Amino acid sequence: MTANLGPFPGTALSEKDFEQDKVLYLHDEVDARFAWDTGVAVGAYLAGLRRGEILGARCNECERTVVPPRAFCERCFRPMDSYVPLADRGTVNTFSLCYVTWDVRRIEQPEIPAVIEIEGASELHGIMHKLGEVEPERVTVGMRVQAVWKPAEERQGAITDIRYFKPVEETQ
Amino acid sequence: MGKRNVAVVGAGMTRFVRRAQDSPKELAWQAARMALESCELTIDDVDAVCMGTAPDAFDGVHRKGEYLSDGAGAWGKPYMRSYVGGGTGVFAAIQGWYHVASGMFDTVLVVCEEKMSTYYPHAQAAFLTIFDHTTERPLKPNLLWIFALEMKRYMETYGISAEDIARVAVKNKRNAAGHPCALLGDPDITVEDVLNSEMLASPVRRLDVSPVSDGAVAIVLTSNDKASGVTEHPVWIQGVGWNLDTAYWTNRDLAYPEYVENAARDAYAMAGVTEPRKQIHIVEPYDPFDYKELHHLEGLQLADRGGAPQLVADGVTERTGNMPVCPSGGLLGVGNPIAAAGLMKIAELFWQLRGEAGERQVPGQPERGLAQAWGDLMQVGTVVIMGNEEAS
């Protein structure tokens, strides 16, 4: 025991306490719905996605090209100078094979979230997305990947207009 | 007017448990009462109260700070709640520090409370709004993703193995076996146990992660002219620092926490620490995941970049090593009631530096320690340096 201290307060409950009706509790639900405005820069990003284009933004002072685009450079604290169309390809900066849902239920086929450095953006600048059309065990950091788009008529101006990124097919 | 020196003179904490019968207010009250009793003060001696607690979403209570105020002893007093995600527990102590250092108040009670069990089926969902609502959340992320992605980048950059990282979980859970408040202390756990635990989101396995918990911690701060009247052994806050990186987390180096370095450098400068690896005797870095302890040791300049795993492998970070790290048992072992877990690290330094840590006591009469927490969208670092010597 920690010298000269204690007993430490706090009353631990176990599943049994609930099953055996030893403690009372109350269930509740909060109904919270939102409609988010996109903002100016992310609005432009989403419009780009609907066109089938990944848009970045350029700050001429720190000479960074960032993605997603923003209205102002958070480092220089000045307006961005321009939007810059980027390639719809990139490199896997990091990835995970995820076997659980948000509420920790198992899934058999892993989801593959990744940070993808987008070609044309500054080094270490990328977006979070998912990988697909690839055997999970074949994914590596540094893998070149390309966007797989929804058909133009199905795009809504959302990050999900890109279904996922898949490995770049090496041309001979 | 210059800054006044500030001492920690008392500390208290509840047990960290998976589900507490006690309400959030009751937990806050228990920790606050214990902290006051530990230094024989009463609520009448307290000039102001600082509260740290994480998202309102955990409790489903709007203005959770105000809701908790009664339990924190804030009735009829100046009161302020701060929140910087996982960095909150150490930040609340910093906020208490500047309340006193400024000359505004002589005695401040700092309370951190978290009850994560209320949210069901799993508190993870309360964190999902951390992701950008427009550019990320439509991908239906879960919270583990960001940790898995950062851990993978860290391992890949420096060639660190899962075994290297698992040693941290083993060390901390073993350390926690001596902590009377611990949820997951285990004197017998092995590296194999960690490596064989369920894969959640590679490279993160179940035993790489700290448990969601309920609990509260409180400390009492006083100005230098009051401290000696309260206790024979005040522990001084010698330096503080806090720093934020961008929320555009996919636009930065995930292998190195630069914001932690920035916070640490500010704290070292204030504390007059020029050679941290020699002058910091105990470290309590934030360890919600085992790799984070390593990441943070590097950001804190206590290990070379990519070099922290070697310190662990060499036993340097054991309780009996040259630089004990998380002798408390950390979040991995004691538990992770978010804000309370950060303040637990400050309380641990207080007990360790006074020689009151019982079974957990670091040998060799340590003189100075560092506590650090981390959070928000992997972007905030909060650092406090404490020692037995009052700064000149």
C-alpha cells in the first residue's frame, strides 16, 4: 500500500451486480442531428471530388502544398495563394488492418485504413482513406496507390466519391 | 510582479475501476476530500478550484464542468474547467499552477474526474467526433485507426518490432501490481501474453491498449509562502509547458511528436534543466497505448529518435533502472479514466518524491520527476516538472 495513505475510495461494480439486480440504473438516449456547412475551402475540395479531382492548396510563404485544402495557412496565418489540382495517386504513409468495429465487434475481412501521401502535395502531406482490391498481407508502407472513383453520375461531392485506393498497376 | 513558486502539498485518488457505482460528482468529491485530508486542510482554505474532465459526451451532460463543480468543492468559489483531450490531466495541474504563480490565489484545489462507463456499449464511440466531420467521418472510422496508423508509422520509420513495444505494456502492468488503485496490475504478465492477445487494428493488440475506466484524482497547490505551513515536505512545480500541433493530423510527421518536444523544452527552460537525461530521475509519460510511452520519451528528449525501445530492452526504464518510467503502472496498468489518468501521474510524482509510494517506491531518493500527457487529435503535449528543491 502507498505509505500513510488510504483506504482509497471508489466502489467497483461487476456484471453480476447488474444481473442480480443489486444496483439500479437508468437508460437514456440523446438525439443529436447535424447538418454541417462545408466551409469555403472544403467546399471546393468536395466540388473537386465530384469532378473526379483531388484538390490541394498552396501557400507561397512556407511553400507547402496541403491536402485537404484550407482557406488559410495555419503556420503562416495568412490566406492560401491558390488551389492546386493534385494527382489521384499517392503513396501509403501508414496503414492498419482493422478487425473490429467502433464498438469492438470482430469483423472477418479487415478494413484497411491508411494515410496516403497525395502526389503533388508536400512531403508527409496526405489524407486518410481506405485501401481496397488488395490482399491485406500484401499492403506495405511506401506502396503506390491510385484512387478508385465512383462513376461520375453517382458522385455526390463527398470523400466517399473515392471508393478506396488500390495498388497502382505497374505498366510494362 | 514575477511569478511565485508553487508547491504540491496534498494528493488523493479513487480506485480506477471498469465501472464505478459512484456518480461522477461522488468520485470527484472522494478524490478532493482525500487530497485535502492528506495535508490537513479544509475546503475553507481553498481559494479557487480547477477541474479537468474530458468530453461532455461521456456523461451525456451539457456543461459537465459546472455539473461536477459541487463534487470538486467549488461551491461559492472561483472555478474553471479545462479540457485538452487526453492532455487534460496534466494541463489542469498547469492551470492550477498559473492560478497560484500569478499571485491571484494562494491555495488551489485541482480535481480531475472521468466516468467512461456511462456511455455504452463502448466509450470509443464518444470519441468518433474527433475525426473531421466532412472529410473523414463519412469513411466510418473507429478511434483505434489513428493510434494504429501512428504506431505503424513509428515502427516502420525506425524498424521497431511489436516485441520492442510489448515490453512497455509488460513493465507498466507489472508496476501497477503494487498500486492499490490499479485496474489491470499483473505481476506475471509476459511479452508473449501481449503478442498473443487479440489483434484489434494492426499493429495494435488488446494488451497494447489501456482500459477505459472510472476514477478521479485531486491535488492541492499552494504558494511558496503558504507551503511550509501546510507540510514539511512540499513538492515544487519547477517547470510547465504545453503546446499544440495542427488538427490536420495527416499533414505531419506521425513518427515524432514535435509538439511534445516544444512543451518539454518550455518546461525544461523554466525548471533550469539543461541535461534532462541526467536531471530527470522519474518519468511519467502518457501511455494510453504502449508505443505512446516510447514516442513520448523521444519527444521529451529523454531518448534519441527511435531509441526509446532500446532503453526499455536494457532495463533503464524499470522501477529499479537508471530512469524509471511509469513506476505508477501508468494508464496501461492503473487504468485510463482520461483526465484523472493524467493527474494521477502528477500525484505519483508527489508520492514518489516524498518517499510515500510504498511498494512502488523508486529507490535512491529521486529528486526530480516529469509528468506528461497527450491528446486531442494526436496534437497536444502537456508537461510538468516537479522536484524537491524550490526554484530560486
